[in-house]
Amino acid sequence: MSTTDTAPQKGTGLAFAYVTTLFFAWGFATSLIDPLIAAVKRVFELSYTEAFLTAFAWFIAYGVASLPAAAVLARLGYSRAIIAALVTMVLGCLIVPLATMLDFYPGILIALFVIASGVTLLQVAANPLVAELGSKKSSHFRLVFSQAFNSFGATVGPWLGSHLLLTGGVFAAGAVVTVATRSESMRSIDLAFLALGAFFAVVAAFIFSARKQINAAAPAKTAGDTSLIAALRSPWAIFGGLAIFLYVGAEVAIGTMLTNFLASESVLGLPLEEAGKMLVWYWGGAMVGRFIGSAVLRVVPAAILLAICTVVAAGLCAVVIQTGGGTAAWAALAIGVFNSIMFPTIFTLTLERSSAPASATSGLLVFGIIGGAILPLISGGIADRSGGVLNPAFVVPMLAYVALTVFAIAAARKTPQGDAVTPVAVGH
């Protein structure tokens, strides 16, 4: 019998605390991409499309690494898989100084791919633990609590990253791009990623010290076909995977554009460091919105609330496209609040309606995160064709939110299959 059906095992609370730390870690690492884009764009003198390859390198790893991740987890077990993921992330961080030493931008992309591959394995291992570490009655609380820490990491990441990556060197007042200023800025990039690697190493040691408690509380292996092929037999699993693709793509596209968008003269005209720190409002809005959304979901059906949020988000994108200055800036930042409930709600709605096994459906939904690799590149191409003006590029997330409204309406009209399924959602 599953631990969710009985009283929690001894050590479950401690194991949950350790796993929640992982949610913070990958939220922090993922959101660090946003100020990094502004940094590499100026340091390596890139176009928007080239700079947005950082997001592509990060999120394409979900499509590649998610396929063998389940097999790695089955072979290593939960605690060893988590430690292996963290070690992989440390190795990726160590590639960054080598890339800057060689003045090789593709090396940065390789490093990001390696780090994100570790994050993917980390999520595949950590998410089932959140659902199982404790009683079934409190599973929703644990999910929201862990996601709040993920959002907290995503809020801290851009603020601290902007302070480290977007000051001095080529970002100093009146600075021009020279060998000396580029070298100073590259050392800042090195420092940021070496510090990140040290943080991952500490977390790995933390997990190693609690490996016995984690393994004791870990869920048992599930039987049945859990492959992506099984999920592809369910139209609703495919529909949900596409919805995750569009949601993550829209969220990441906005995040990748925001620093340069807020810094542009037609919007706020801020120094890049100050503009990057303002992303706290975008990711912090998502964190606050998750707590508010969890309360609202007690009285409003999930599909209806999702439809409301997607309509408002699309409307805010339209405001950004049509306006400038503070109006456009705060409209863009406010989208984070309405993004907050989208990922777990799409996840839950899909699990409840999919005819495929929950584990197979979850695998396809995680695979859909590669939308974060594709949509930002499309947005970057539009910005480059618009002469570096980012407002028109918000049409990409706007259309994604319109499509998600269609998903929400369809979910509202479709009756869930059997009993509601407890969601196992990835933090974003």
C-alpha cells in the first residue's frame, strides 16, 4: 500500500524539507537565465536571436534529458539520482569559466545545456517525492508549499544575478566594449556560475546526509506502461502537452525579454542592472499568485480560473504591444501574477482527463517544457526584424495565451475520468 494511504513514515517530514530545498535550487538556476541574456548580448555583441539561444540551450535539455531520466531514476533510486543530478549541475557550472577563458559563446550554451540536463533529472526525481512524502490529505498543501519555494528561488535569481552579471565592465556608466571591459564582465559571469556550482555542491552534500530518510520515504515503483508512447495514445495527454509547451514558451519568452525591454528608452530607460532587478515583480508576482490561486481554487473551478488568467494575460500582452513607458512596463510585469496558477492547473486538468497512465501523461507534460526553447527564439527573431524594438515580440506569448484559453474552455466542457488525480507538478 502506498504511503499516501497510511500515516506518514518516520523521517518523511525531514525528507520533504530536503526535497523542498531542491525546488528552490532549480527555480533560482532557471531564472538566472534572464539577466544572463542581457549580459551575454552585450559582452559577446549578439543579436536578440543569438542571445536568446541561452534559453534554447536550457529548455531543449528538457526534451533530450527527460527521455532517459526515468531509466536513470529506476537504476539509481531517488537519493542517488538527485545527487547525480546535482553533480551534473556542478560540472555544467565549471564549464562556464572555460568558455569565457576561450571567449567562446557556444561554450556558454553547452554549459547551460549540461546544467539544465541535471535540473531535468532533478525534477523527474523530486516531483513524485513531493506527492508521496506525507499523508494524502496534505498532498495539495505540500505541492503549493514546494512550488512557493520554487517561485521564491525564481524571484531571488534575477535580483542577485543582475547584481553580479550586469554591473561593472561593459555595464559601467559610460563604458564601451573593449578587451578590458569584456574581460571584467566575463569574470563576473564566471563568479556567478562558480558560486552557483558551490551552492549545488552544498545541496548535494545536504541530500547525501539524508539519503536514508529519503529512500525510506520514497514512493514504490509503479507498474504498467509509463513511456511517452502510452501518453501519445491519449488525445488529452497530447492536448495537455501542447498546452504546457505554449505556457512555458510564453512565460520564458517574456522573462527573456523583460530586462532589455524595461531598459529600453521607449519603456523605462533604466540601467540594465536596475531593469534586471525589476524582474522580482514578475517572478514574485507568480509566487504571490500561487498562494492566492490556491485559495481561489477552493471556490472557482480550475478550468474557469485558468480561462480567466489566460484571457487577462493575453490582454496584458496586447497592452504591451500597443503602448510604451510605464504602462507597457507594468503590464508586462503583471503577467507574472496570472501565470502563477497556469502550470499546475494545466497539469491537473490534463491528468484528470487523460486516458493514459498518470506517470506516462506526466512524462509527456514534462517533455512539453521544451516550449521554453522554441517560443523565445521566435520572439527574438521578431525583435530583430523590428529594429531591436521588443514590444512587437509580445505577440508570441499573446497568441500562446489565446490558445491556452481554448484549452481551458475545452477542459471545462470535458468531464474528468474517474476520481480526481493528485497532481505531480513541476515548479515553474
